[in-house]
Amino acid sequence: MVAQALVIVSQLTSTIVLARLLTPDDYGVIAMTMAIISFAGLFRELGLSSAAIQNKNLTRQLQCNLFWTNITVGALLTLITYSIAPAVAWFYSRPELLPITRTLSITFLISSFSTQNSAELIKNLKFGRKAIATIFGSLTTLIVAISFANKGYGYWSLVWSNLAGISITSVLLVSLSNFRPGIPRKNSGLREVLQFGANVTAFDVVNYFHRNLDRVLIGKSVGSVELGFYSRAYSLLLFPIQAIRTPVNSVAFPIFSKLQDRPSDLKDAFLRVVFGLACITMPLTAFLFGNSESVIELVLGKQWLESSPIFSVLAIAAFTQPVTGMSGSLLLSLGQSRRYFQCGLFNAVILSACFVAGLPWGAPGVATAYAIGNYIILYPWLTRAFKDTPVTLGQFTKICFPPALSSAAAIAVSIPICDQFNLESLFWSLTANFLLFLTLFLGFLALSRTSRNAFRELLLQVRERRV
């Protein structure tokens, strides 16, 4: 979490500075390209990183075979993406996408060299070493992006910074890991691991499809300017959530995997993680929802205020996502990769239909449809995910309900109070609003016996160094 905080500072600095150096059209052009690059990137790992972490009997020879599989796939993806670049430029009617797509295609090959090194660090809980690579990669991205943008390179500053950051991260992961590849051999158990990875990849594909279909539809039907507003609102909201969820998932998944043969301990660990995550992300998204205009103006500037309504609606959608998403880590840790894919497919179908339904109303309509769809799928998704696992839907709901209700109550009470005061400084006004909101949230949360018991158990586990 400390390492992630440094990455947050780096990325937030980049967001604030680049929002004033680049235009919505610059971000829109990159968003068009990244929709394709990100999709192709789903096949880079083939789910083999997760498979290596979950596998209790991972041998060095199997790991070597996984490494060469990743290299082969990375090289193929680079060639394929480079070849289809003209089609990308034609689809969006933007010729500049041709060189951008071809340049970014190189990242597949570069990152594939460090996939198994990263998996080994995570499996062995060497998060400090992995954090070093992440931090230096993020700092490299920041420095290159700002330097090039300040010199007037426009969207190319985002292209070169992305390439530089991935290169540095990959080099450091290889250097800091103990894994070194050997000669690939047959009969190492690769087939079983590939079956697990295939389901993970299938989930990633359908999950990516619905998470990027909104931007593809907006870019094609509405244009790059409105897509720029939408993508900035989406990225700004996702940024703090991902900053919290990423390190939590990174630690939770390998630990859940180690507990897969101890159902009672796995259940306790899962519920503790979910409760802690809910107490952070739910109030955070509630606060961002209630103070969207101030947050947008402070972070991005007044020229981006048009994205404020979109930001607010997306915050509603994001309210439950971090905690419900933990069900995926639970399923994978138990080896239930097929059900993991089935849940993802169901979500993708429903949410894609919502995007299409909301498109006639532009970016705000798509955001609203996305929020509605997230709550439509909630019950059937979680019912299926928790079936035949140590965790029940009732246990999950009980542990999440107090922070959810406290967050909603705190923002409902704090907004009318804050409206009575009007500090000249936007920063200090937002800070005062946050302190009031946080005080109310903690006060409401303390009224719940479930929360008090969960906090007591969490503190006990921390003292015993067994969280």
C-alpha cells in the first residue's frame, strides 16, 4: 500500500499536469487506440500468470514452459497488431492512428519477457520487489509524458511515455526475480495449466469487451471530444479505486490460494478482506459522487467540468464493484476458472445491452445505462459466484451492508451542511467537506454491531500478524 501510494502521487501528478497540456481530442485519439491495444493485450498472458500463482505444485520446468509460451504469444500479438493498424485508422477515420498503433504494438513483446518473473514474485509474496519495478515504471511514464507534452508532442507524449514505462518495469521485474528460463520440455503439466488459463483469458476477453464497448460506441457514434470527456471521467474515478483494489487483490489472491484446502480459514480471510475494502472504497466513491464538480475542477480544471455529470453517474456504478469483484479472486483460488468465466460472460451480455440502450443519449446516457446494469446483474452474479464455496451470499451481504449504508447516510447528511459554507479556496473547501463526511461515516459505522465486531477481529489479526 505504501508503494501504491507513491504510484498514486506519480499518476495523479501526471493527470493534473497533462490535463493542462493536452486537449480532449488528444485523449480521445489515444482512447481509440488503447481500446484495440488493451483488447489484444488480454491474450498476452493467456491467464498463465494466474495459473502459476494458483498452482500448488508449480515446478521449475513448468514455469520455463510457461515463460516460452508467453514469449511466443507476445511476439505473435506484436505482429498481428502491427498488421491491423491500417484497419484501426480506417475504422475511426483517423490516419494518425496508424503509426500510433504500430508503435504501441511493441509493448506486447517487451512485457512478455517479465510475465513469469512477476508471477513468481507474487506467488512468493515478494511484493516489495514487485513494487520497486512498478514505482520506477510509473515514474518513468510520468517524466517522459510531461517532458514530451511540454515540448508540444501532443498525443505522442502519451505513446512514448507508455512504451518507456513498460520497458523499465519489465527490465526491473526480470532483474529482481530469481526465475531464469531454461529449455522448454514436454510432459511438464502444461496442458492442465493451459486449460485453467484459457478460462481466465476467456473471462478477460468478455470482461474487456463490456468495459471498453462504451468507449468504442461513443468514439464511433458521437466523436472524439465527447469520448475525451467520458474517458477522463472514467479514468479519474477508476484511478483511486484501482490504486486501492490492485494491491489488495495482489495480496489476497496468492493468500486465498494458499488457504484453498482450509475452507474455514479461507472464509474468514475473504470476509476480512471484503470488509476492509468496503470500508475504504464505498465511502470514497460516495464522497466523489457528492463532490464531483469540485473534484473535476480541482484535478482537471474548469475546461473539464462538462464531464462532471458523467463522473457522478459512474461513481454510482463503482460503489459496489471493488467488493463484488473479490468473488473472482475467491473462485480462482479454488480452481473454479470455468465458473469464473461463466459469471463474466453473463455480466458482459447484460452490460453490453445497457450500453447500446443508452447510446442515443450520448456519453451521459451510456454512463447511466452502465450504472443501472451493474445493479441488475448484482444478485444473479453473486449467487452463482458463491455457490459451493466456503462463503455464502448472506455472509457477504452482512459484512458489506454497514459500510454501504454508512457511506450513503454520510453523503446525504454532509452535502446540505457543506452547501451552507462557501470557502474561497476550492482545495480547502473540498478538504473541509471530506473531513465532515469522514467523521459522519465513522460515526454511522460505529453504530453497527457487525462493524464493531469486524474491526475488533481485524485488529486482533493484525496484532497476531496473521491478516
